[in-house]
Amino acid sequence: MPKMPLRNRAFPPPRRQQHGFILITTLIFLVVLTLFVLSSVRTGTLQLRMVGNLADRGVAFENADLAIRAGELQAYGYSHNLLAFTADCNKNGNATRRGLCLDLSNNYWKTYQWNDNASMTVPLKNSEAVSQPRFYVEWMNEVKKNILGQELKGSGGNVYVFSVVGRAQGKTNQSLVIAEEIVAIPKPSQQQQ
């Protein structure tokens, strides 16, 4: 049997016998790789947006909490003077008494005009928020017994109950937090009034 020349065994067959199999395989691989990269970029962008929204919501929540704390101080400051609380939340009254409301209807905060003069603004110097946080304090009731029906001990046995509602936005208009806290303050003695 005649031996084939070394040249034919070491090199691939001539081009006329190849039909582009490697080219098609490479193109399919590149398409799959491109789809994978696009999917990764889209996922990364979505995660970046979610983290940004979460941070924005955190700023809004912190500012609403700050507004509630300022409202608590307002409630403590005026618990000796319930005449400061009015049905119109002192809209047209003294600026230091704005946001002090009488017992309002349930879910009043849904229709409350937050840009109104009826709420107090908490001034923040270095805030990233779109607007300053606001609050109002609602005097709800005077309580003489706890939820178990037991008489309350303390200054006269009565406790004033206030609802403090704070509202704040984050870095964008997209996040808004409205939070409420119920505050119970012992009724001041006659000497304090």
C-alpha cells in the first residue's frame, strides 16, 4: 500500500470540503454570550434602581420620624393649655400654634392639606429631601382608665391622648411617608395650668 504524503495527514482537508461549521458555531456562541451580557446589564440596572428607591424611602421615613418627634415636643409643650387646640388647627392663629388640632374625624390625614398653614414645618438645614417634613398634633381625648379598666395613677389620674402625624418626602417626589404615633401625656396638675 502506498504511503500518503506527510503533507496530507498533518493539514486539514482542502477548503472545498469544509462547509462553515466552525463559523456557524462561533456565531451561535457569540449570540448566546451577547444575550447573557445584556441580561446581566439589565439586572444590574434594575438592582441599582431598587437600591436608590430604598435609600430614598429611608430618607423620607427618617424625616417623617423627625417630624413626629417635633410634634411630640409640641404636644408636651401645650398639654397644659388645651385652648391652643382648635378645629381648624390654628390655621389663622399664632404661627407657633399651627398644627394643634382638636379631635378630628378618622383618617383626617388623607384629606389634610399639608401645604396649608395648618401644619408645622420642621426646618432641616442639610437635608437631601425635596421638601421640609411637616406635622400636626391632634388632641384626641382625656383618659381616666387603661385598657384593662383600671384607674390610672399619677397626676389627677387622667392622661391626655394625642395623635401626632408626620409627613415627609425623600430625595424625589416618588417617595412619601405619612406616619402616626399615639402619645399619652399625664394631665398637668392645677399648679402647672
